[in-house]
Amino acid sequence: MDASIRPKGILDFLSQQEIRQLSDPQNGGLNELFRRCALAVLNSDSQTDSGKEMLASFPDFRIEVVQQTRSIKLELRNAPPKAFVDGKLIQGINEHLFSVLRDIVFVGTELSKKRGYDLNLSSSITDFVYHILRNTGLLRGLTEPNLVVCWGGHSIDEIEYQYTKKVGYQLGLRELDICTGCGAGAMKGPMKGATIAHAKQRYYNGSYIGITEPGIIASESPNPIVNTLVVMPDIEKRLEAFVRIGHGFVVFPGGVGTTEEILYLLGILMHPKNADQPFPLVFTGPDDSKDYFEQIDRFIGATLGEEARKFYEIIINDPEQVARRIQSGIKSVREFRRKMGDAFYYNWMLHIDQDYQQPFSPTHSAMSSLYLHSEQPQHELASSLRKIFSGIVSGNIKEEGVLSIEKNGPFQITGDHKLMHEMDVLLSSFCRQQRMKLSRDTEYKPCYKISLREKRSESNRRK
């Protein structure tokens, strides 16, 4: 379908240079990026998690930014019909489109080119993330600690999905807001549950924040409940945004993407500089997910050590208990930040090593170069493990990763015997439980191959 749409208070004006960058494929590189992200938004609640498949389904889709005297408008051509009702674009999708435009323009022009941020410095990266979030306006609403980040897979079964709604409902009854990766499954369920609870409590200012990035948005299109959509420039800044603004964390069943998030967070919490940070973290699911969390818990203990297990609690089939624990933990966060003089809206005091902030591009060379061995500090090992899972996510669902696997074969994952055994056990369980892809009616073909590597000497490691 075709349409002309205008912003609703999200973004009113663009400069001529910005419009050229967004309109001209040869000028600035933003044209194709915006087109792909816009198509993902228009394809909300899609039943595919393949960015390549989605783009192939709408090869003639076009979007153009048009400057007018008083504002701007977007011209859509050959857009997905599901985004329209009686010929009119759904209002929430309209808002999401301009949120995408806002963030792409801000990152592509205001920060990267004009303000001179040095993204090789850790503190500068943290400022970069902060300014992107501030530009969205969402930080103004975080005047009290009440934001719960919910992580979990988009490929979960109906029992697990209904459980995420029950937890979201209990969180909503306590007037807690929800932030997720904005997609389907465990990213949608908590928001859906919270909306009902917020309505019962006459809590009219509920926030349902979705944080995504261009590489994943096509695979995890924003669900329609999201009322604040944020597009970060890459996965590392997306993850940092979660941990900087969240006050409590709930992890539902998932797959490799959820494991990546868990490893990212545990690696940060295990750093000695974060020893005093209160950080409520609960893993939860229905009775049917008990084996899943036992596998995750076993993997963490076997790779990162018993010390890593103290940072989270596993609660099975008890949504009320989850909500009470999170609420109690957020109270500790509030007291700590008041005592230390830190902001409620952004966790400035949390230390994040630069290795967790620098974008990792999961090429075949980069993946095979990640040597996993048990002798390194645990928070450093967590970073390397996180990158492995990030690469598998790319090979499973991101367009560039899928194309690379088709061309060059599976990623080679190497390391010492113990770590490779634990990796194989966990990933094999994900395959058996059909947690790798949204589609459950086709057999999953692994995008990775696990192998052993001879232990390198200390002198070689230093080299």
C-alpha cells in the first residue's frame, strides 16, 4: 500500500543535508538503513525472524523523506498491508516510524559527525549512549526507580509466553514499568500483562520501552504495545542502554540471544569495581522451563564459577514471588543511589569495561580467533563467551550473518576441552528445545561448528 504520513510530536524538522542523506543512496549511507528499519516497523508482529526473508518479501518497498514548509512527511510506497486499517496507517506504527527516523538521524549526524565523540574511549561511549537516550525523551520519565528490564526469547512456546504475561501482570500491579528488546515472545508478553494491571490500578502513565538496533530489528520487529521505541546503533550500545536505565532485571526462557544478554550482565556484575552495586536479577519461567534454567545455571557455574551464581535467583512458576523480589530489589537500588548521589534515570556508577562496549563484528575470522580458555579472569571470559553467542545470533537471524554462513559455511568455535564441552551441551539443548529459530516446523541447521584447539603457551597468549 501507499501512504503519506506526518509526525505526531516526535520529529518535526530536518535539515536539507539530513534529508539528502536519508534520500540519496549515494550520500551518507542512511538511505538503505532507514528503509530496512522502516520496513521492519511496518511488518510488526511478523511470523518470520529472518531479515533476509522479510526484505525479499517486499523488494519494491520505498520510503522517502519530504521537507515541507512547516514540517516533514514520509512517502511510503508498496508498504505491507498489515500496517493499515481501512487504508490508514496504524497510529502506533506511525509513531514507531518517526522514532526510527529520529534515532538514525541523531546518531548519523548530530553525534558521529558534529560533536566529535571518541568512540574508542569507554567514558565517551557511555556519554554517547546517554545522549541517544536523552534525545528520545524517555529519561524524563525515570524520576523514580520503577523500570524492569525483561529479557527472553522470541521463539518460546505458548506455555512460556502465557507465563511472561502473568509476571508482567504482577509487575504492573505494583506500578512497575516494562522495558524489553521490543520484539515478540518474552519481549511482548510482560508488556501485555502489565497493560492490564496498569489499567486496573488506574496507572495511566505506563511506559513500555523497546530498545533495538538495526541488525536485529528486522528479525524482532517492534511489537504494537511498545510506546517508546529506541534504535541504538549496535548491539553493544543496546545492551549498555538496558543496564544503564534498568532498575531490576527479569530473564525468561530464551535461546542464544538471551544467553548473550545473561553473559553480558554477569560479566559486568562480576567486575570488582561493581562489587557494591545492588542489582536485582531473577531468572524465571513455568514448571516446563525448569530444565532450561537448570542448563543455564549449570553452564554458568561450569564456565564462570560458583561466584557468578550469587548474582541471580531462580524462581520457578511463581509470578507473585518474582514481582515481590524485584520490588524489594528496586527499593535497595533507590536507597543506594540516594546514598551515593547517583541518578535514578541513568546508572552512571556502573563500571563497564571497554571490551563490553566495542562493537564485535562476528565474521568467520573474528569468531575463529576467539580463544576460550578457563585460565583468564572470569569477567573477561564472560566477554568472550558473550561474543560467541552474539555471533550465533547473527548466523541464525541477521541478514549479513545468514548470507555469510551461506557463502562460507558455519562459524568455527574453538577453545579448551572443558569450555567446548559445556558450550556443546548448552547449544544442543537449545536445538532440542527448538529455541534457535521462530519457525518450529523446519529442522534447525547449526550456523556453528565446535572444535578443540591445543592449549596455547603463556608466551603465545601474550603475543
